[in-house]
Amino acid sequence: MTIGYAGQAIESVLNSEKGFCKFLSANDTGATGGHQAGILISKSAVEMMFSRQELEQDGIPKKTVKIRWQDDFETESSFTYYESKNELRITRFGRGFPFLKPERTGALFVFTQQTNTDYCGYFLETDEEIEEFLDTFGISPTETNSLIDIRKVSSETQEKLAIQEFISSLDVDFPASDVMSAAARTIEEKVYDHIEYILTNPDEKIISWTNMEYTLFRALEYARYGEIITKGFQSVDEFVRVANAVLNRRKSRAGKSLEHHLAAIFDGNGIEYSAQAVTEGNKKPDFMFPSQEAYHDYTVSTDCIISLAAKTTCKDRWRQVLNEADRLRDKAKYLCTLQQGISGAQMDEMQAENVILVVPKPYIVTYPKECRDRIWTLARFVQYVKTIEGK
């Protein structure tokens, strides 16, 4: 997937300290015949070009900076502030600079600040690019020539752009499941913030991460297979091959996704654990607290050891957790799931086998009323482990 100049400019604004945009005037491009020196910038952008100290220096404030244009090439250019004229200018673009020509008049110039001396510039020339950029930031054409208020960008737009940026950065068709899960968490935090939920509301956080990974994965599927599906298939065999590849990858990803996000919750809470710890007969519980070593150390009481299985759905697979750790056969067996709803009869079977479900709090209402008090929230489980580990 490639992102055009509008997408690059949008990403740059979102990832920069400050952003500015304006339409190039005839005087900027030399179309009037009396070409001024450089691009005239509104005084509203003075804070992204000069610090207070730089403005207070003797004489006319000037500054040399590096500007990367269209993510393609760099120039060593200058900022100048003419206080007497109340003007800011960008000058020194070098010979052969392609963007300040009469035919560029009316292009949207986007300027972003990365550091005190590093900037990026973009020129959007088509109606589609200009509209995409302005619509993203909720700017009307009459509101340009000023700093950009990124608070106007909707969360949905930021999410879409972050997903596009991730997909464009890939050098493989589909990254490993842990990379996908980590990317989903990064995007979710970037767009919606609330990193503190790892500690204060892990139930909500794991749902948000899981939903984001699903959205990310679907977008990646469309990027990889959308064109093939749109064009159609030459044969049933080709259709079956593609369908099987998609379904198998979905199953594989879903199975690991919950484990990755639970590990991030445990890490964020400072919990000690071993993932895929090896027990008797080479069995591998998804999580062992505090460690695999503690499990195999018979001087450590089983009261201080906890095993947790993670299964996205568990309606028919919950019995698999019963024999994963022989030392803990008489202890509660914890099973974290995203399953929404299980029959009362199955819940009774689980209770008889001393299986305790750990379910994100918003999903507990999907279970029979008479069984809900048996279910642990993720927050309760995390606090229990922390107490056992003396955190």
C-alpha cells in the first residue's frame, strides 16, 4: 500500500511538534513577475520557526534549518523575521527547486516542525489531495495560512492513518503475530491514549487492544488480497487456495493474540511469569506465575504458584486446561477467555472441575445470571497474582 503526498503530509502533521498550511500565492511562485524572496508565512506560525530567545536577538532574526521536501530531498534553507514588516519568510531553496514556479500557484503548502532545526515541507496540487488534507483536520479553505489544530482530527481518522502508516512500513506480506499485536497496542495508545488503563482498567484495555488488532488485521488483509478479490478468480481452485490461506492465517493469529495482550497487561503491572512454561509430559500452560522454575522447585509451595490458560473461545475447549500442570491438580485452574456466554450447565461442569473463568468485565453480562459471581474479571485476577507475588 502506498500513501500519496496528502497522506504523507497528514502523517507528518500528526507526528510533528507543530504544523502549518497555506495556499501558495502568485507572489510566492513568481507568477506576478515580481517574485519576492521565498515563501511568505503568517505571523501565527512564528512560534514554530523561532524561539523567544531567537526573536530577542539583536538585528533581524535569521535561522538556518534543514527542510525535507516531499519526503524526497533536503535543502539547507533560512527563516527570516522582518518585525518592521510583520513578515516571516522561508528562503534559500537551492538551484532547480521545482515547487516555486508560476504553475504551482494555488498549491497547498504544508510545513511541519520535527525539531528546532529540522522541518518537512509538502506541496499538494490536486483537488483530491488538498480536500483530503483539509477534511482530515477540519480546515476550510478560508482557515489556512495558520497553525493546524490537530485536536480537530477525529479518532477514526487518526486510527485509519496510523494503520496505513504501519502497513506501508512492512517489508513482508504478513508480520509475525507478536509484531501485529504490538502494533495494535501502539496504534491504540497513540490514537486513544489511556495507557493508565493497563493498571486501572485492564478489562477495558484488553478489549480495546483486541478490537484494534482485528481492525488492523482486516486492513492488512484488504491491502494484500483486496485487488485479487475485486478482479475475481480464474478458477475454483484459485479461490479455494486464497480462501484457505486467509482462514488459516486468521485462526493462527486469533489464537496468539490474546496471549500477547495478556503478557502486555502482566508486564505493565510488574507481574512475574513464564509464558509457555513446560510442565510434566512437555505440557505447556500459557502462563505460569511466578515462573517455570518456581513450578519445578518443590520447596516452593503450590499456594504461591498459579497457572493461567488463554483461549479466545472456550465453549468446547475448556477441558484442555485440566491436566496442564500436575502439581496444581488440586488447585483452581484459571482460564482467561473472550468467549461471550456459556450455558449454565457448562458453567456447572467447570465449577465441578475447579475451573475459574477470567473474563473481561463488560462480557460477564452475557453469562447466566446465577453463574456470574463465579467469574473473575481480569482486574481481579491481576490483583490476586500481585498479592500472591507480594507486589
